[in-house]
Amino acid sequence: MKYTDEFRDPAAAKAVLAEIERLVGVIGATADAPIYIMEICGGHTHAIFRYGLDKLTPTGLEFIHGPGCPVCVLPMSRVDECVELAERPDVIFTTFGDAMRVPGTRKSLLQAKADGCDIRMVYSPLDALELARRHPDREIVFFALGFETTTPSTALCVQQAAAEGLSNFSLFCNHITVPPPIKALLDDPHMKLDGFVGPGHVSMVIGLEPYEFIARDYQKPIVVAGFEPVDLLQSVLMVLQQIRDGRAEVENQYARIVPAAGNPVSIAACEDVYEPREKFEWRGLGEIDKSGLKIREKYAAFDAERKFGIGYSKGNRQTPEPEDCGCGDVMTGRIKPHQCPQFGKGCTPEQPLGALMVSSEGACAAYYQYGGIRPEVEPAA
Amino acid sequence: MCLGIPGQIVSISDAEKKLAMVDVSGVQREINVACIMPEGGKVDDLIGAWALIHVGFAMSRIDEEEAAKTLEILMQLGEAQAEIEAMRDGKAAMEEAS
């Protein structure tokens, strides 16, 4: 239990771990027939590996790492479209740094920048807005990606751009939402899931109501969790208590940050600017109904898809994943990251093949960094 | 990107656009505070407040103790360093010649 020494409150962590162990026994779960709990959020995945929670919890409990890392589920075709936009001489393409290394079929944004495209890593869409004010002669495109935590930021920027009458600012919108892929996973007959640890900061924005279907229609428990190791362990314990009692409810372990109703200003801004797409492609998961957002007609002037004639709705742009890439199987829990044939060989954080290796929130990158598994150096032939 | 970072609001830079200066571990930058506007809309009441900041937007008010705890976790995860670096990159991106 070396990791618990590092916890803010090791005694609390040990007590919760002991109770988790006891409950797993009461439920009768074993290594051969474990309880499967999915943590949805990539930040939670990172924390689970960083603090070794997967090793501290009993073998009768398995974490399945969910699709909650926006960079990891970005289809290659969308990266290709980013590069297409960035290659236009009139465009300054702005993006979060996280997206720079995601492989496209031709190249990543990092490679495109090295090849001379004007691509700028910004901290905030506010920076893209400021660039639009400073460069009225250039088109400023912001690569809007992320779940409900980042969606309000881009929605508020579009509203601001409209208020200022900026005509050279647009979003390449790739925002996605958490509940639809959860439904898709629950509908997958191969998926074995007994409960969920729900995302903290997404829930801070959307509140608890959007998860009700998980309890009501699928009879699975979900507990919204904070990011401290003890938060995560407590949330796992709350899921186990529901399973023991035969309950399926939406519970909130992170009430100090997550109000049940979410953030009303954010919800209103997103509702004003965005509407659901009919369907959207997720890397490794395929197309999922109503899982992506697009810009509403009234803000069409700020939509890079309409402005530059590209975008998801334009023909069939789905691209096959690289050969032997196991991202889809990892994301649906069919295999562990190190069981992918490319893990640590053709796919490393330095040279990612699949998207789960790109971000620190991706299961493969976290496994690689903290899992203690390193590729064996093969002797030169 | 998703985890955000705690910061303390030090001044209001544009009340109409709901912009404020925030201090994140010694790095200052302008952020939007529309999502945490106090009842009655007196933006000055935010000075001194702590908030969780996501990509330049304050998303939730937190108390100082929660801010310190969150920052410690983010440091251990390496996320705080990445976030502060991204803020610096953001500044550099504004100055690049085009």
C-alpha cells in the first residue's frame, strides 16, 4: 500500500478500501466473476492509474476505462479537416495544445505547423477571439472540442463575437456530450457493466438529471465523483453499496462542486448556440446518435463548416483505424491496454498510433506511464 | 483541458464583457466570469473569490481550502503544470508574427 502514504488522508483511504474489500466479499464478486465499474471521465482514469487505485482495490473489482477523453475519441477524419482548414493561406487555425499530436490520415496539426501552416496553440477560445480582433484581414478558426465542461466557453465566445459583429471568427465544432455514448455502451450486448463513476466537472455544468436514464432505464448505479483518490474510492464504495442493496440511483459524491441543477448560465449559453447533430463518429466506438453538437442556424456566420464548405455532414468521411489499433476494444473494456498488439511497440506516447495513447487522460497513455509495463527493446536485426 | 485549475480573482478588467484578471499559482491572465456572476450582477463582489477555471472561464466558485486541495492533486497528476504552461503558450500565440 505504498501509494496510500501519499494520500492527503491515508487513514480515510485505508478505511474506505477496507469497506470496499468487505462489500466486494458480501456481494460475492471474485477475480473470475468481478464487479465491473466504469469511470467515464479521462481525468478519473488518469487519477486511478496515478494513485494505483486499480492495484489497491480487491481483484473482485475491475475498472473499465470509459470514453471520457475528448482528444482520444476524435476521429482521424476530423483531424484531416483541421489540417485542410489550417492549410488555407487566409486562416489562422487556433487549438488547445492537447489536439496537436492527434494523428490524422495525412498528418497531425503539429506536423502541419512544422510544414508552415499558421497554427497557434491557445489556452482559451478567448485568445482566438482576441486574435480575430487583432487580425481583421485573417480568418480565425477555433478548433472547438471537448465535452460539456468546455462547451460553455465556446458558446459564450460565439455570443460575444456576434455581439461585437466580428465577421472573421468561426468555430470548427467537434463538441461531444457524455450521456449518448453511455447509452450506446449500455445497449452493447458485449458490455459488462455493473455501475458507473460519473464525471465531476461535466456534471458541474449539466447537473445530475441527464444521468437519470442510467438508473431508471438500465437499473445501473452512478455516482458523480471528485478527483482526489479518496473521492474516487468513496464513489466506488457508494456504487457497491447500491449494488448490495439492489438500488440503482444517481448519487453525488462531489456535492461541494456539483450542484444538482448544474450551472444555469452555461446551460443557457449552450442551448442558445448549439443543437445536437443527428449522429457523430467516435473513434473506436463508431457513430452514436445525438452525441455531437453543431452550431444553430442563427449563428451560421460563426460556423467554420458552413463558412468553408467542410464538415461532418459532407459525404462519407469515415476513415478506417490503423491496422492492429486496439483503441475500440480498450474503450469498450474488451481488452486491457497492454493486451493491444501495438501497445508500447508501434504505439507509444512519443509516437502515438491510436488516440488513447495521445493524451494523459487516455487509458493507454496512463497505463504506459504508470502501469510499470515498458516495451522490451528489440535487438537490431 | 478538462480538469481546469483553481485561481483567485484579483481585479475586474471589463465589467460589461464580464472579464476579470485571475491569479493561478502566480501566473495572471484574463478570464471570463459570466458563469459565476453573483446574484444582482455586482461583478466587483467577485474580487478575492476563488474559482475553478476551465479554458479561461470561471465555472464554479470554490473556497480557499478546496482550491488548495485541488491544486495539490493537479500538481501530483502533472495537470497543473500543463495548464500553467498552456496559459503561457496562449500568451505566446498572441504575439506570433503572421
